[in-house]
Amino acid sequence: NVSPVASQLTWPGFSVSGDSRADRGNADFDQRHNLVFYGSWSPSLTLRGIGGGLLNGWTVSTVAALRSGFPYSIYTAVTNPQTIVARARTRDAAQALLATPAPVPGGERLFDPSAFCPSDACPLPETSRNAFPGPGLINLDLSLARVFKVGRLGENGALTLRADFFNALNHANLNQPGNIPGTAGYGIALYGTPPASSGFPSLVPLGETARRIQLLFRVTF
């Protein structure tokens, strides 16, 4: 598991020295559901003349993802260095999760902080490692493109126009909730999942970012 010191929660280690069984639980990468689908459509319109020249030949492509969240642990302000994971005030720790997340400025409250003991003094057992499911992800990327043949540029001469819409729905995904007691964000998941790093100007498909539009103009000769 991890160190009980809030500033060291990314450090690996055992909750109980030499006892790996004390850290049994869901893996950090345990994402139960991950649906990714994609498609491409090139409609063949019967329009002629100027209208047909402008509308025919476009290709619409999409890639989308529906993913469940990664698990997380809830911690407590410990007095015993070997006690890290929070103790719920009830034997059913799942009751601490709100059936309907409560809106708060900048995000949503996912669990009730008062359902967990502020220290390790509670007589009930600790909650297990990564026992709680985190927020999922919804993302849709779209692309609109067309290739225009340009004979004056040679046999392979062409002009390509393309517009890519990353997170086309501008859907705001949630971060993991704050799990450190005594902090203002305890139990609150904020909107704005950190975007995946990528090289400029291209973006990674299904990147966790606000809506972005990328335009491409390419001449082939």
C-alpha cells in the first residue's frame, strides 16, 4: 500500500511490514469496462452542379469510448503508522457512497466524509484497499475530411481539407475524489481530468481534454 503521510501517498510500500496479504484488493489499473468503437461514413449524394461539387466526397469519421473508473482507497488520519486505510462507521462501507452524487462548485461529492472515522480509533475493521469505484469516462472524437483532385499539380495532385473535433461533445469527466481527511476536497471529485500529453499540434484520440478543433490543409503533388 502507501505511506500514511498525505504528501507521500504515491510511495509504494506495505501497510503492514512484510505482510502482503494486508494489501489485498483491486489493482490500481482495474478498469472493469472499456468500450471503444469507431466508424467512417462517406455518403454518396446524387447532387449535381455546384451543390454536388461542394457536398459530395466528404468523409465523416468517429472514435468514441465509454469506460468505467479506476478504483481508489479512502484514507484516515492515522496515529498508528501501520493503519492507513479508513475505517467506516458502519460495517457496510459501500453505504458511504452517495446514490446520487451531490453537485458542488467545480465537481460532485461522491461519498459522505462523516461515514468514515477521522482517525484509526474506530473499533470496526478498515475498508479494503481500492474498495471504491472511481468516476468513468465518456468521450467522442469526430473528423470531417475531403480530398479534392487538382490536375494542375500533376497526376497525384490533390488538396486535402480536414477538421478534427476532439471531445466533440465537450463532456466534462471527473477526477478521482479527494481521499485525504482534513482536506477541503475530501469526498469531492472535480471536473477536468488532466489531459494526456501529446505532441503539438496533434492530439491523441480519446484524449481527456476539453473540446478542441484541429484544422488540416495539405497539398499533394
